[in-house]
Amino acid sequence: MDFNMKKLASDAGIFFTRAVQFTEEKFGQAEKTELDAHFENLLARADSTKNWTERILRQTEVLLQPNPSARVEEFLYEKLDRKVPSRVTNGELLAQYMAEAASELGPGTPYGKTLIKVSEAEKRLGAAERDFIHTASLSFLTPLRNFLEGDWKTISKERRLLQNRRLDLDACKARLKKAKAAEAKATLWNDEVDKAEQELRVAQTEFDRQAEVTRLLLEGISSTHVNHLRCLHEFVKSQTTYYAQCYRHMLDLQKQLGRFPGTFVGTTEPASPPLSSTSPTTTAATMPVVPTGTGLAPPEETALCLEEVAPPASGTRKARVLYDYEAADSSELALLADELITVYSLPGMDPDWLIGERGNKKGKVPVTYLELLS
């Protein structure tokens, strides 16, 4: 009991001494040991890393889960170390509503058939979103959280210890200064000065040791940056995969809807200038959209006339294929990205389509999949 009381009294005395030293420093009444410029730069870089990691983490969480209530629920499950229950994505919920609507309004009607097709696509989009959220959480969010809840807490703890050692050191310097001043006035014996000098040597040793520990941890922020860089690449990779899947699903859906009789898809505005344009600049499509309708009318005559179509004497151009394209029927020409083909237009042809030739093969090709070369 006596030992505990003595220890408690000693701790209280140390705390009081530090508080006095800290207060006097704030009022400019005591000297303060300054850290070197390199150490200060390490501290500033660590603080900046922590602050930006928190902001990036929070905004990424908003990106992956816009619903704040759902984010709070996931946070509570994580703190309770319980598995977060599976949640239906917005796309999957929309797919469910569309499927139910088609069932009630008539799955055999044009509207009902379209609802079913769009429902299937939205379901695939929802599944892709779920995979993206899961992958991004594991490869990006988890490492950021681990840094904030692990490495940063350790750094913060050692920085607080360093601050305490610094206050102890400066308090010892102040006591030694007062002891020497009193000795000069012959009011103290030499042993008081010796005691103050001994306490200062101990405090300096402890401060130097703690400063080295803290410095090593702060220099480890460089390794943290390397790890976060790798995680950032993983995040970009998963995001790229997700958007590529979305693009493929919607492209397939658009092609399917374009084959439905009487189905309206997109706009009637041409997606690209007519082939006869005299502009010397290259025409490139950045996001291909499958045109609707037929390139040659009427559709039933296309297959018969296509083989007999001859290129015009002038007006043919070379084009580079931007994206793979799967022919919807025998009247279209399948394309492979980066290949070169010859293209031309025919009178009365839909401006969204051109005739493409590759060797002895010929067929309609969508303009938005091509980069027309001058």
C-alpha cells in the first residue's frame, strides 16, 4: 500500500512539473528544446500523410456506399467484429422492380420484353458493382484503415512520450539553472547542483533515446507511401475492370434492343460526320455507341444487295478500328481492334453506318467504332 501511494505521489509530481513547464513555455517564461529541421520535416510529413489518408478513406467510402445510414451500419458491424450482412445493390433492386413490372404489364408486349432485357442487364451491373465494392474494400480501404488504426496510433503514442521526455529535459535544465544561480549567491551547497546535473544527464539520455525511436517510426512513413501506392494501383485496376464490365453489359443490351422491332434506342442524330466531309482532321469516337436501324433500306434487301455493292470511284477511305465489334447478322462485318479496313458510304445510307471491306469480306460497320483516317 505504501509503495503504491509513493508511486502515485511520484507520478502526480512528474505530471505537475510537466504542466508547469508547458504553461511557462506557452507564456514565454521558460526555454524550450527545439527539434532539428529534419525531425520537424518528418513530423510535418507524417501529419500530412495522416490527414490526407483520412480524407481519401472517407471519400472512397462515400464513393463505394453513398448511403450514410448503410455506412454507419457497416462501421458498427466492423467495430463489433461481426460480418456485414449482404446488401442488395441499387442495380439489383432496379432489376427486380423491372422484372416484376414486366410480369404484371405483359412479358409478351414490346414494353414488357424490353423491361425484361433491361432487368437482366441491371442485374449483371449490380453484381459487377458488388464485386467492385468487395475488391476495392479489401485492396484499398483496408490498408488505409490499418495504417490509421495501427501504425499511426503507434507513432502518436511515441510522439507523446517524446513530448513528455522533452518537458522533463527542459524542466531539468530550468532546475539546474536555478541551482547554479542560487549557488552563486552562496545559498545552496554543491551537492544540490550535482544532483540537478545528474538529473539533467538522465533526462537528456531518455530524451535522445525516445527521439531516435520516434525518428525511425517517422521515417517509416516512406514505406507507408510505397504500400499506399501499390494499393492505389490495385484500386484503379479494380475500378477499370468494373467500368469495363459495365460497358460490355450495356453494349450487349443496346445491341439486343436494337434488334427488337419497333424499339426506340438512342437518338436519330448522326454519331459522326458523313464520310463526304472535307475536314482534314481525323474523326475518332471515344465511347462507341451501337447505332440503331439498318444501314441500307429496306432491311430484307440488304443481304441480297450487299454482295453486289461496288465501292464508288472516289470517296473510299481507310479507317482504324477502335474496338472489337461482333456482327449482329450476315449483313454486318465483324471488327477487331487496331485493324485497318476500307470504308465508304452509299446514297441513302444511314449516316451512323458505313460499308467496310477487309480483303474479300464486306459488310456494314458502325461509325462510332472507327477512326477515319485522312
